[in-house]
Amino acid sequence: MVTIEEFTEQRIQKLEEKLPKIRKENRVKKMTNEMYEVLSGKQNSADMHPYDQNDLSRVMKKNRKKVRELMRKNIDREGSTSNASQPIVESMVTGRTNSGGPRDPYPLLFA
């Protein structure tokens, strides 16, 4: 049997162990949002702190690598079929609307 205090301490310890992972995930999400802002022209990366620029660069490299992998798979798939019609693929940025509404800001890193 565990006392309320022991249970609380165990719960706090488990949450503290998860904290670094959650902070890293949040940082990746923040930098992914920054990437979209820079690519859309809403923000200038030159105005960013060098620490943020470094993280932004890493996120962009990961996304670029993922895009290349997806393109390579698509080319391989198209090259391996004859004249069969290919399925229509939805936009990689799910939930994005032309009206600038909500979008999935992490389609590539977390796909």
C-alpha cells in the first residue's frame, strides 16, 4: 500500500523524467512554426537569435531530407508501374486551407 505522499512523489518523479522529451518536442514544433513563417515571408530569419537560427536550420534540413525521401519513393512507385493510373495524393500539409486557416504545422517531421 502506498500513501498519498508516496504516490504524489512517484508521480512527480515520472513527470520530471518526461519533461526533457516534452521540451524537445515543443522546441521542434516551435521551430517548425518559425520555418513556415520564414518561408511564407512573414518573418525574417536574420532577425532571429543565432541559437534559434541554428535550430531552424536543423528543422529545415530534416524536412528537406523527408521531402527527398518522399519524392524518391514516389518516383520509384511511378517507375515500377506501367500505364496504370496513380492514386490522387492529398496535400502534405493536412488541414491547410486557402483561407489561411488552421493547418498541420508538422506534416513532415511527425509523419
